[in-house]
Amino acid sequence: MPRPQGLTPPKGPKDSDKFQRAAGKITNNPKFAEALKELDNNPQARGEAAKDAKGYLKKKGIEIPDEADVEFIEGSVYVRICFWGYCLVFYDA
């Protein structure tokens, strides 16, 4: 999937080991899957995430690195979390 226009490129410096550890904590957290489901089913949650995606995920109990940039595109479920030069992307296909 091509990167939607207007999204911030990931910031460096690249650190793949740190990224892999943090990405595992995010994706293996059952609260993350719950948050994605909520975003898919709840327009109010999507509005909240559109205003402050990082704050929304942290409020749900998901550990997001302070250095991370988190973007959410309203209108579909598209969550992009970038840190240490890499990105995790989740979208409703």
C-alpha cells in the first residue's frame, strides 16, 4: 500500500533492535488489538484518535515510546506508529 500523502516520514537514527523490542510490546499487547477494534467500530473513538493518536493509545494502556510519532487517518482505520527510523502500519484493507 503506498504511503498516504501528508504523513511524516520516519525519524532516525535507525535502531532496528530497539524498534523490534518496542514493536513486539505494542503488537503483543491485547489492549492494542482491542483499541484497533474500537477504532473500527466506534466513530467517537476515531474522532478522539484523530485529535491525538498517541494520547489515545497511551490512554488505552499501550506502551508507546516517547520518541514515537503516531498518526491516525480518520475515515478508515489507518494507524501508523514510527520510531527509531521504522514504522508499524495497521489499516483496514
